[in-house]
Amino acid sequence: MIAHAVFVLLSSLAAYILVAIGPPTALAERKDLGNAVIDDLTRRFCGDCHMAYAPINLPARSWSTLIDHLDDHFGVRLVINETARRHIRAYLISKSADGGGTHWGRRLMKHIPADTAPLRITATPRFTRHHNGARFRALLAEKKTTPSRCTHCHGEAELCVLGEPPR
């Protein structure tokens, strides 16, 4: 009986504290794990040619370099007006691994040296750590795809729902 009363009291106290001060930061940050591209202009401009990659996968300096050099975007010349370029650049930087202020972004940045600006998500330490070995090469061959085509193995990759690819 006393144990139950203590449990009820502690549960009530915990609920009160949670309401009064809000959820713990780490839990609040987990909600945006992945950061799918929700900006319409960015989604349209980037998604016309490839999946609109989640900005959290690269640091701000990488997105800046990519957007500042659209005249040679992996061998393709992209044309965009300056207003749209500034908008997309600001969006990508604000949601980048080091610009979004998230737990997930800080974790990613721990593995990217400060003096580097990877221009491909496939060149980041996290990607290479999770996408290596015979199984990954077999999936690429079986699906006749490339590492940058996330949706071929991760069906909901654009929504930042990755999970394990099918075996």
C-alpha cells in the first residue's frame, strides 16, 4: 500500500515537472531525427533531378559550396535565379548537420573533420560506415543502382525513414 502511494506520488511529481519545464532536450531533439526536406522550393529544385537529400547529412560548409557552384553540379550546369539560390542556401544551411542544432547533427559532425567539406553524402564517415561490405555491394548489383539512389534500398528515404534495407 505504501509502495503504491509512493509510486503515485512520484509519477504525479514527474508529470508536473514535465509540464512545468517541458520535455528533456535530448528527447525533444529526437523528433526531427532525419530532417526530411519540407521547403517546397528546395524540394522542387533539388528533387527534379534526384532525391531531395536531407540537409542534416552534410555540414553547412558543404551545402554552401554545393549551392555556390551550381554552374558545375557534378558535371551538370544548373541555372537558378539569385533569389531562389539564396533561399535554398539559407534553408539547407539552417537544417544542416551543424546548423540545425540537433542531437543527430552533433553526432554526425563528430565524425567530419573541421577542415573538410564533403560534397557527397556518400563520402561522409557515417555513410561509409553503414554502407560497406559484401552485402552492400550485392544490393547495388542486384538493384542495378548507385550508392546515391537511397530510395532503391530505403523506400521511404525521402521522408528520412531509413531502417534496414531488405535482405
